[in-house]
Amino acid sequence: MQLFLEAGRLALQAIWANKLRSFLTVLGNIVAVTSIIAVVSLVQGLNASVKDALQSSAGPDAFSVQRRGITFTDEENERAQTNPQITLDEADALRHYSPSIKLVMAEADGGGDAKYLSTTLDSLSIRGVSKEFNSLPTTNIERGRPITSNEFDSGRAVVVLGFDAADRLFGPVDPLDKIMSLAGSHFRVVGVAALKGPAFGQSQDEYAIIPLVAFQQLFGARQSLQLTLLPSSPELVHVAMDDATVGLRVQRRLRPKQPDNFGVLSSDTFLGIYEQATSGIFAILIGVVSLSLVVGGIVIMNIMLMVVTERTREIGLRKALGARKRDIKNQVLTESVALSTLGGITGTALGFGVAQLISMVSPLPAIVEPWSVMLGISVTAFVGLTFGLYPAARAASLDPIEALRRE
């Protein structure tokens, strides 16, 4: 242990004695590690944001039944266009089909202008939902109250606004019980939903929630619905998805060999597609950036060869005084590893700073993972060890007599 500490001390003294040369030597490592850490932090932040966005609408255990599923070919896409619409009768059938299905909410989406006095929001997202909306774990009313069951059933002209929609439309005025115009009809504001925050630079809080019956009165009842389902327990998600598939096939009287003419989708479905589409791109990006580490390692090897040449007489003197080949080799390797690791530490810190800066000026989020710190430091230490082997072996093989003769 004492030998390693002594070798480390000597290595740091040598690095400090040639500060400019040491900095230029590890500049390649600093740039490479900075790029790698910044990319990894942004990738991890993007993955987490995508996962949160996919799970935020109804909760991590929710899944949906839609008119169209995921299609990968033109033939599948053409067939999906002829799928029948999802109806309220089918939603009711699924509610009573299996005990694994706890909740079925029907929803239709549209858009229209929202107005209050002289303020107008163009193309505000309007969601018509059934009364099960109040039972979703993500439903959170910050001010006012939720829409009541009687209001849902009768299609009363009441609305719950998203936080940003209420803020932009009413400003400092309390929106509760105010009459506003939505898609040309008057609605009374009964509640304001809690703030969700932006995702990828886009607001998640600019929407209006109204009873599904009222939505169909505005936009017509011929629009296909989307069903949001919750399992009776988180462990039964896949069971509930299978039961929903079977239940809808029974309702539509599909024969065993006929394909599904609907889609049953969960957040894991979209997350899997996202990861499949981006994992290769991210791997190639990190791989290309990592090539600069090889360049940095070659620079370290060349500098260490020059250092061995400059210190030939010193190495010869140490050998003449009894230093073994192993001692000389360890000394050069320690200096190479220390030099490269210092570059890795500097690059790691700069990488986090770059990632945070990009996150501040763009919608891309950044997450600092502990394993990425270890990755940045350990990879550069390995580079220093690998590319320091040849200079260390060359220094250890010097003949002490010839080394002492060299000017």
C-alpha cells in the first residue's frame, strides 16, 4: 500500500511540474468524457420524461382500447382504417365482463376556441369524458370541484379547465362559476385541475374537461371513442388487458381466426416502441463520441514515450540504485493512469455542466446518474492503463548503463 501511495505522489508531482503539457495531453480525454457524460445525461433525462409523459394521463397501470392499434405495414394500416368505432355499449360490456377490470372510462377528443370576455384561446384541447374520470388516480382538482355524476349523466354544460388554460383565459380573475364560451357554446367553470408541468417544452395543462354527453352535443355522436381501463390491482394489468381483448372480440362476434379490429395499448407498448427506435441511435451516438477516447489514449501514449525519453538518465540512475523493472513500470503506469483519470474527472464535471446548460435553454431534460460518474472516471482510468503499458514496458527495459551514458 505504501508503494502505491508513493507512486501516486510522484506521479502527481510530475503532472504538476508540467501543468500545461499535462493539460494538453488529457484535453482529448476531457472533450470525449464531457461529450459522453452530456449525451448519457440527456438520454437518461429524455427516457425518464417519455416514460412520465406516457404514464401521466391515467396512471402507470392504465391501458387503453382504441379504434386502431399499432401498425407496422401498409397492409395493416389499410385494414385498421376500416375498423369499426368504439362505442358506449362496448364500454359498458367491458365494465361487466371481468372482475380483473376495475374501471372503464370513455373519452372523445376534439378542439375549439375558448373565450372569456375579450380573451380567446385558439384550438384548445377539449376532452369529453364519462363519469369514471373522477375515479382516475391522476385526477386532481386544485380549485373548485369535480363534475358530479348527475352532471355527467345529463350532459350539463360545465367544464373543468387545465391549470394553464385557466391562467391564460382568466388571468388574475377567479374562474370558478364564470360563464365562458367553448366551441361556440356557453359553459360554467366548476373546477381547475392541478398543475402537471410541461413535457418536452409543451404544456400539459391547456385543456378543458366536459361531460361526454355535452361533448357529443357539440361535435356529434358519430366520433369513435377511446376507452381507458384500470385493472383491479397492479399485478393484474396483463390479465385485464387479455380480458379486455377477449371481451371486445366477443362483443364484436369475431371468429377465432379473425384478427383484432381494435387496439389494446398500454404505456409499456409505446415505451417499448420508443426504446426500440432510439436505443440503436443512442448507442451509435455514444460509440462515435467514444472514438475520441481512443485518440486521447494515443496522445497519452505518445506523451508518455516522450517523458520516458526525457527521463532516461533518471530511470538509469534509479535502476543503478536498485530499482526493479517492476518499480519503473509501476511508476510510469501510475503517472499515465493518474493523468488520464484527472482528465476523466474534469470531463465528468464539465459534461454535467453542459447537460444542465442544454436543459436550461432547451426542452431536453437532463438526469445525472451515479453510474455515469463511475463510467466516466473508470473508462479514462482504463484508457490510461491500456495506453500506458507500452511506454511503461519500454522504460522498464532500459539498460541502466546505456541510460546513464545518454545525454
